[in-house]
Amino acid sequence: MIPFTYERATSPAGAAAAAAKPGAKLIAGGTNLLDLMKLQIETPTHLVDISRLPLDQITETAGGGLRIGALVRNSDLAADPRIRSRYAVLSRALLAGASAQLRNKATTGGNLLQRTRCSYFYDTTKPCNKRQPGSGCAALAGLNRNNAVLGGSDHCIATNPSDMAVAMRVLDAEIEVIDGIGRTRRIPVAEFHRLPGWTPEIETSLKRGEMITAVTLPPPPPGVQLYRKVRDRASYAFALVSVAAIVELRDGRIRSARLAFGGLGTRPWRHEAAEARLAGAAPGAASYEAAAGVLLAEARGHGGNDFKIPLARRTLLAVLGQATIA
């Protein structure tokens, strides 16, 4: 780890201003950043500690939703009675992530900003456009079992690793940010994570000098909420495929469906056309297969991850089957 200086922020705007300086990085729980610093993938020269800022509360909004401070710990968010009863998909996604020890440190804002777990991103002896722009993508023809089949480009096929972000995506959350002079804005979660395209090193729509202060959830949508994660082992593993689903039935038909996916895409993946295919349909394998066909029509495997396409189909069918008999 290279030498760095340290300061403790006293206000959100002050933290954002400090983080805008060259070589500076924000740190809260540190569950991702410290690992990257040890491997010299991230090499900040100055750390701005935001862990003492008053951003660790969950509050009701006037519209019937919840506002989650950026420093709310993953374990506290998953255990909050309002989250468990009204946003069960989020609680389940959080509990499926990492380990209890990490959830006790990891924060809401940090979870949204965690970087990919692609093995080539972590291996500084191999080319990676996300780590070193222009160097190439070793995963395209290498060990790509955990990489994306949706949303990739010739420059990057790394998946977004967050379980929480998949649930936030299905819930249509908004992300609140502040800059160094106190200006605030809201970013729909659908616009927060970027596709890699030609610039995979640019992972989010945050501007330099902006900091996440909160995530706002709208009122809970009607329907059964489920989260299923398929992985190599029962805990402490990233998703091969995960599905966050909210399905509402009425008069024996599917009135609405929301579907978001992890492990498949280069960002938390949602496919509105697949959802539309289910709206008004009768529950059953034919409807579920049709939605899966729409979802996976543009999926592209790269050898080692080809299995994700049929696995995603089977996982989606199982989740929809569960949701429509719950």
C-alpha cells in the first residue's frame, strides 16, 4: 500500500469538495476500497473519511417511501422492520450478499459504488480496460465464467457485483448526491450505473466532486416480492444469476411484473420489454418462457459463461412460478 494522507470530513459538502481534489478518495466502511488499495488497483494519495457524518438514518418520506442515508450499514438496512415488511426484496438481496461481518461495515452508498469482481480487474499482470484504459480485455478470450452475457462490449464484459443494487433497480430507487458547494441532484438508479461501451473505466454517472448522501425508495409497489440468487456456494459468493421480482396478480392474471437481474449484465439489469410481455398474461410456463426469450434475445456468451443463458432462463421461470403461487 502506498503512503497516503487522511482527513475526517465534518460535512457532506466539505467531504465532496475534499474528494474532488486530485488523488483523493472517500472512505466509509472500506470493504472494497481497502482491498483495492492493498493490491494497488486504487492508489489514492488522500483519504477523506465520511464515516462520522450524520447520514446513517432511515426516515419516512412525505410520499410514503423511505429515505436511506448513504452511511446506513447493510446489516441495519436489511434488519429494519420497515424494509422487511414493505421492501422485502431489498432485505433479502442484502442478506444474500457478502458475509455478516462485511454487512456490518458496508454502507449503502459504498455498496452502490463497489467495483467489479472480474478476476482480470484484480490481476495487475493482465490487461483490463476498466483498470487501465486502452490495455485490452483479457476476459473476452480468457476465464470468463463469472462475466456478463448482457450489456458487454468489445472493451469489457465485467459484471456489477452488487445484490443490493439489483433490488434498488427493481424498486425504482433514486440516488441523492451533493457536490462541494452544496448543490444537490437526484439520479434515477436506472441511470446511475453505466454500460461499458468504449469507456468501461467510467462506471457511474457521478461527476467528479459529487458524493452520495442518500437513496430514496418510492412507496412499495403492489405484489409479491422475491429475490433468488444462484451461486457457487451457499454464502459469501457473488451471483452467477440473481433475480429480483415483484409480481402482482389480479383476477387470475398477471397485472404487472418487475424484473431485475444480477450476474448477467455489466450493470444491474432490468428489461422492461420482458416485463411488458408478462403484463396481462395468464400465469404459466408459456408466459414465463416468452418473457425469458425477450430477456435473453441479445445475450451473448463468451465460452466460459455460456451456461449463464440457460441458467438465467431456468431461474426466471422458477421465480415467476413461485411468485404466482405465493
